[in-house]
Amino acid sequence: MNKIEYPHQSVMLKEALYYLAVQGGGIYIDGTYGRGGHTQSILDHLDKNGRLVAIDKDVEACEHAQSHYANDARFSIQHTSFNHLSDVATAQGISGSVNGILLDLGISSPHVDNPERGFSFMREGPLDMRMDQSTGKTAAQWLAEVSEDDLERILRVYGEERYAQRIAKGIIDARQTGAIDSTKRLASIIASLTPSHERHKHPATRCFQAIRIFINNELEELQTTLEQALDVLTVGGRLVVISFHSLEDRIVKKFINKHARGDSLPRGLPLIEERICRRLEKINGTVRASEQEISTNPRARSAVLRAVEKIS
């Protein structure tokens, strides 16, 4: 049986390419291949001497890349998490020489649209939520054993869920009557425990986000990847990050400010500008998707793009 192709519309494609400032013979890393939307656009701007290394922890994404770009000598795909960015660059012989790195964070449309992946509370499917289905616990396995205190913490910290305590207790109680192993069962439990609902937002939205982030170790991997990018980029190389919720964007913003500001030193020291070790320069502020893009791709509504250039 042939696999169903779930289309993916890349968010802020033009903006990402603009801030990457792709050079024909440059070396680039797409840290989140997804279904290759950004990859294809980068390749379209490379000449025969250019090079693009893509990374994705999703086996299906890597299979898609191999089937679509097997004959393109400029391209290669690595099945791993982008928090192994440094290892990938070293193995490829490009560490310190990369002209641009793109990170399009979060989940892709195929993750949500395919009910078998377990990311969507709108579609019935097994409660999986792993981006890399070749390793780790599923969300169902984790929910079967997590403590009430830990579950509450995850829902509150990663989902910013104000009813975290109430929902955590309800989920623990519910699992006593049967396994919580499907998306619709978990979503209905959460909905029944939420006393007030936000307009145009499913009551399970924040909880599903929280569990997904935890299962995939998303925020910790992002922090590690950003620091590695500093050494992987060449001077003048650019890092472009597209995030989709405040937790991600907060990490990106903090990282940029830290390295754009330079050394944290006591006030009043008689230092000249050249003595302050700044590694990054901001090349934009907060960039958001246009109204036109949002009208055709609602996922772009929450997207925030930030870009920096390595200066030392």
C-alpha cells in the first residue's frame, strides 16, 4: 500500500530566504527538513558549487528527502535531531564554514494531518506524539506511568495551562478506568475538566502542546542547538529561526540578546567597544507573517521569525 502524502505549506518562506541571504556557492543547513519547502527554495538559489545539509529526526521526513533529492549532489539528509548540529557539521567537514542555518520549529502539517502520528486532538488516532518514532516512549506510555505532580508541572510549564492541577488530577483518575491511548480519549478528558473555554481554541490545545514538547524534549534541544550554531557558522553567516509559541521564542530571544550584547560586565568599567566580546548582530526585530499569508495558511498566524549574523 502506498503511503498517503500529507502536503505541507512552509511558513514565511520568502522572509526566511530573504534573511538567509543565500549565496550561490554557499553552504547551508536546514535543521528542520519537514517536507522540504524551505530546502527546495534554498536549492533554487544555489549554483552547482553550493551545498545544503538537511536534518530531521522524523524517519518519514528523511524518506521524503531521499526520494525527492537522491539525484541532487548538492544535497544530503541526516536522520537525527538538530541538537546534534555540531556533530553533523563536523562529520560533513563544514563546521565553521556554514553560511546559513535555518530552524523552522515545532511540528509540520503532515504531523497534524496524519492521525496515526497522534499529534491532533481533532483526529482519532493512537496517542504517540513522537517526532522520531524509532525511539523513546509514546505519549500514551508516558501518561500511563507519570505522577500527578510531574504531569501538573509539565502542563503548567510547557503548556502554560491555568487549569493544570485540575486536569492532571483528572487524567490520573481517568487512567484507573482504562488506558489513555487515543487522541480523542485524552482530548475529551481534558475538555471535561476545563471549566471555561477560550473562543476559537479547543480546550485541549495547551495540554497537547505541553505533552508534545515534553515527549520530544523540544525546548532543551533548541537551547543546545542555538549554542552549537555559533561555532558551526562562519563569520558573516546567518541564523534564521521561526518559532510558533512564546516558550520557543523566549529562548531564541534570550539567546540572541545574550550574544548580541556581549560579555556581562560591571557598570562603569572603562572598556572600548572592541574589547566587548559580541558574537552576534541582530539583522531584524520581530518579523511576522503577512495578512495575505495568514489568510491562505492559518498556521502562520503565530509564527515569529528572528535572524542574526555571526560577527566573531
